[in-house]
Amino acid sequence: MRRRISQAAVFLALIAILAGCQMSSSLVPPTDISLQSYLILIVGGTQKLIPTVKPSNASTDGLVWSSADSAIATVDSNGTVAGVSEGHTTVTVATPYGREASCFILVVSVGVEKVSLDTNILTLHQNQTYAFTATITPEFATNKNVTWSTSDPSVVALVKNHAGKEDGTIFAKATGTADITVTTVDGNKTATCKVTVEP
């Protein structure tokens, strides 16, 4: 009885091996692979490249992606390209069978055109706080960093967040008026709110 079970196990193992060989032999290697000729990205943007293989039923397993200059653009194992800094480079995809294709990548930055605040006139009572919201135009501008200033810190002071940076939060210290201004790092665009502090 034990011998029969052992023979059956060996027979099943052989079937599994043969089935595996048959499955692997059914993979169709690509005779050609191609990518779109160029891609334009903004700094910080991402887009996935979709390779086209021939014949249409060819396997796309084991594709290897690479960027000629990862300081300009990177690419992951799924073909998703990320813009890092302004410039141009080339992304290449290669098959395990010696076929490859490339795409020219152009990475550009988008300048700030305008900044605005959620309000231009504000009245607070002494010891109150308020957090401004600054909106950058266009929405996909590359550098959205801004700085904040007050015309009279004895009346309206800027409050630092937990990271030690001013983020648009103000504190009404004393009665009077003060202008709060936000300035973009890119383009030096400004927006101002006149704050009145009442008792």
C-alpha cells in the first residue's frame, strides 16, 4: 500500500513538472517593443508609459525600466515617470529578449502668476487668532512656497507652527491696524489683507 501511494505521488509530481514546462513554453517572446516618442511633464508631475509589443499576445513579463538621468526624471518598475527638475532625458524599457525602446522626456517648471488671500479685510478682537489661506495661480505651479510679513508686529503678530515656520496664522496683540502680506518665492507676487484689531 505504501509503495502504491509513493508511485502515485511521483506520477503526480511528473505531471506538475510537465504542465509547468508546457506553460512556460507557451509564453510568446516579443519581436518588437515601442513607446510613445516623447513625454512632457511638469516638475513634480507623474505619468505612466504604456509599452506596445508585437505580436499583440507577446509577454510583457520581466520588463526593465531605466532613466538616463534620474536627476531630471525617474521611472519605476511599472513605467511611471516622475519629473524631478527642469531638463530633458530619456527613459528606456528593455525586454529579457534583447528588445528595447526609448521615450524622450522633457521636464518643465510652471511659474506662479498670482497669489490671493481668502479675505482682504479682517476685523479681530484682541487676543484672537486667524489662519489665512493663500491660493496660488495656476494650481499646478511648480514652486508654491510663500513668505508672510506684518506691517506692525506690535498690533498683529505672525504665529509660528510646530515646525517653527510662519504659515499665515496671526495673533491680535493690541488695538490698531496692520497689513498682513503674503509673497510668493517664485515671481515675488503679493496679496495683502488689512487687519483691524478691536478691544
